[in-house]
Amino acid sequence: MKIEFAPRSVPLQRRLQTASVAQWIFSFLGLAQCCTAVFIGLFFTRFWLVSALYAAWWLIDREKPSKGGRRFQVLQNCVVWRYMRDYFPITLMKTAELDPRRNYLVGFHPHGVLAAGAFLNFCTEATGFSKLFPGITPHLMMLSMWFRIPFFRDYLMSGGLIPSDKESASYVLQKPEGGNLLAIVVGGAQEVLDARPGSFTLLLKNRKGFVRLAIQNGTPLVPAFSFGENDLFDQVNNPRGSCLRRIQYFLQQIMGISLPLFHARGIFQYSFGLIPYRRPICTVVGKPIPVQKKYKPSEEEVDQVHQKYLNELSELFEKHKAKHNIPEDCHLKFV
């Protein structure tokens, strides 16, 4: 006898999708603090041995984040990421094949408020990365400070996240067997302050470290633009030069992270909250830009490759913007 289950109702699916997004936001906004509190708090209970043993393990394993991390396939294939994908929805699109015998450095733009497209596409299998790019293992760089938090560091590594430092990047890009993709959100925390609907401002004009890294390792550069990434949240008006922007810059220099004043919808209402709007995101991965390996490239050589990257990124945006209802007179702005 064949047992058939009735499909979930649309309202239930939407609630599950909303819950998946809420838990993801919590994991980055609150889980780090909770992990720290649990680690310290256990020392004052009869379970103090748990934190003591983890501290010993942490000391032994301290170099692991810089050595490619420790991905956990079960977590990457978790159903919660598919619900999160369908909430927006988020899709991944390729425009060229990537040779699994080579390593690649992908520049991801824009950062958005929470880099939802970067996380879901490169840290989970929800959008089918391994099917689109067979033989390629993605690694996404994240602020190094997050990997200093007990328990939370293991959660990050399970998704293929690695610290945003030269040592971690070089380890991935120098693997002789190839088949590795290093994704860098080039605009970083500072670009978050420009993330609002209709904004196409990229903090990229003077960001050349990733280009130098690619040249030193002879790694092809791949531009990627995530359409809709900036449309998920509204942000309090903070034009460059304003008092609010200066305060945000100051706090960023002290804390290492941006503090955008963003808002969208709530869990049970659509007026105000920290849950992102249901707006589609499409991450388009461009074609590789060949790079000639040179250990000590000159400034002129870096500038030349950097300009070529800007041109390829602009071309990628112009070619696909009409599909995402972006006006013809809108163009990328590099600052």
C-alpha cells in the first residue's frame, strides 16, 4: 500500500520560510553572544568540565579556521536553508564554466545588510552550487573576530566560512589539486552603510588587496553581482559626510563591524521589524578573468588588472539588469 501525504498548505510554508530567515538572523545577531555566555556560565556550574574540555580543544584546534575550516555536509544540506531560499527567493546563475582543476577568487557585490545571497549560495546547497559548478568547493571569507568566539567558530566553519586574512586566503588558493573557490565580499562592513533599495554604490575604487592576492597566486578573478541584495532592508538616511555616517565610521573603526540602522518587517506583521522583505535575489557569477602569476606585482600591474575587473563587473551588471527591472539609466557607482 502506498501512503501519500497531503502537501503542506501555503500559509504553513510561508510560516516555515519566515521562521528559517528569523533563525538565520538570530544566528548572526544573537548566537555569538549566547555562545560566549554559555561558555563562561558553565564554569560556574557543575558542568564546568564541558567548558574546560572545550577550551583545551580550542587551543589544539586554533589554527583550523585558517586551514580551510571544517565543513559539515549535513548542515549545508539542511532543509532550513531551502525554506530560507524560498522566502525571498534566492537563485544562483552561472554565465561560464569553471575548471575544477583550478582555483578561483570570486568578488561578491554588493554586501547588502547581511550578505544573505553570499551565505546561502556559497555556504549551503540550497541553490544547488555543487550542481552548477561540479568539482568546485566554495569558501566564503568572514571577519576574523567571529572565529574567536567559542562554539560559534565551529558553527561558522561547518558552512565553509573562513577568516578574512591573507593566511586563510592563501591556504585555499594555493591548494595544488585545484577545485577551490574563495568568495570575498569586497565592500566589507563599510559598504553595509550604503545598502538600501535602489542603491548601486560599491566600495571598490580603492579596494585592490583581493586583486594583488589573485596575482600573487596566479588565480583567475571572477566577478559576481547579487541583484536584489540591497533591497531587503530600509536604512535610516545616512549620506556621506553626515553626522550619523561619521559616528558609524568611528564605531566601525573601534569595533570592526558596521552598525547600520536598518529595518524591514516583523514576524507577524509587515509594518516594522528586523525580518527582511520578501524580495528576490539573483546572484550572477561572471566569467573568469585570467591572471598571470607574479609574487611581487607592481602597482601599475595591480591597477591594470583592477581596472579590467571593474570593466567586467560593470559589463555583467549592464547585461543582466533589465531582467531584474533595473532602469536603463542606472549604473554601478564605484567609490
